[in-house]
Amino acid sequence: MKHIKKQAAEAVAKIREGWSETPRLGMILGTGLGGLTEQIEVACRVPYEEIPHFPRSTAPSHAGQLVLGTLHGVPIVAMEGRFHYYEGYSLEEVTFPIRVMKALGADTLVVTSAVGGMNPQFELADIVILEDHINLLPDNPLRGVNDDELGPRFPDMSEPYSRELISLAQSTALELSISAHKGVLVAVAGPNLETRAEYRMLRQMGADIVGMSTVPEIIVAKHAGLKTLGFSVITDMCLPDALEEANIEKILEVAAVGGAKLERLISEIVRRFN
């Protein structure tokens, strides 16, 4: 892990060429959920390909740039598009931007994602506030020799998502009349979606929603000492006895509907950070 610190410093040096503020908040905006950047008072945008050691985003609808500026006066660094294990990257590469956010000075991470809904009480375009997760990815971003300067060898995961921030998200959603469930996310490798039998298994394990991201970033954020808050938008229903063939165009349409609600919610939460 010693190389990560050096690489993060090189990435920070590039970012600092156009932005000198210290972010309070880092954000990762998932599939179809990049609209929040339109509310940010943007100081600069940096394409991923210009940042040393950053991977390239190849997922549909991911813009592939870092957006830096302020939202309601809060300095923010936002990823408009993320990286996934299924794109061929190692989990160390997938989570490298978290190291960069920490090196920039961020102390809180907000993660969003598009997911499949397995809880029959949830509906399309619903927002889920993450309260826990199950990691079924075949690797771990912390595997290897640990750098104690980056974080502890065995980071605690008894509170992967900040209870304080979950409470803030719930109360804010209530005041905005936005329906928001609490739920458990299970992370799988992808890129194929799951079979009926796999959905039954994942549901029986205790998961409400299933996705191909978020968990690696949260693991590294906890390792780095960041407070974390996670949201998912249900873009397709994964009920084994009523399963329909996935349609990426429909998924993106639903993500836009749920994303608009989530943008309002996150914007108001950020306002309350001050």
C-alpha cells in the first residue's frame, strides 16, 4: 500500500492546479445520478484521464470527470461516474479516488448507486438509505501489506454507515415528503444480472437491494477514517416470481426519476452540514 500514498499525492497535485480549497465532503455519483453536479457552484472540472493513476470510466451514463466546487457553501469534490470491478479494474484501482478525496482533506463520503430491488415492499425509483451491506465481491481492496499511515490493518465495520448521518437523512427526507427506506445492500461482481435462484438466495441472506458497487468504496472510506452515508435508487425490480428481462434504457429512465428525488434530498442534507 505504500505506493497508494505516493500516487494519491500525485493525483492531488494535478487537482490542486485548478482548485485550492479543502473539501469537507466527497461524493460518488452512480448510474444516472450525476444530475446533482448541476447544483454545485463549480470551480473546475477535471476529466479522469487527466488525473494521474485514475482509471477510466466505461460504464453507460458515467461522465468520467471530477467536479470541484461548493454546494450551499460546503466545499465538495464529486465523482461524476465511478469505476467497477466488472470493468476489469482491481478493487485497489476502483477505490483509488477515495484515497485522493482523503488526501485532499475530505472527512465525509456520500455514495450513490443504482440497484435492483429484492424487497417486495420497495418500488421502482424508491430511495434506499443504506444501513448495512453484505460483501460478495471476490476480492478486498485492503488485501496486501497494510500501510498504517493510511489506516488500520483490521478496520472495524460495526458501523459501516454513520448512524448520525442516517438519522439526518431520514429526518430530512421526512421534512421534504420524500419516501426513503432503510435497507441492506449486497454487492456482487457483475456485469451480468442475477438468476431467479440467485435473487432468492440473496434475499434469504438478508439483503433488500443488490448492486455492483459501493461496498469497496465504503470499506476503504472506513479504513481511511471517513464518515460515510450511502443511498441507492431502485432502477429495476428483482422479484424471482415476477422477473422481467432487464432493459438498460428503462433502467436509466427510472434512475432519472429516482435521481431527481435523491438530488433534492442530498442537497438539503448538505445544506444542513453547516
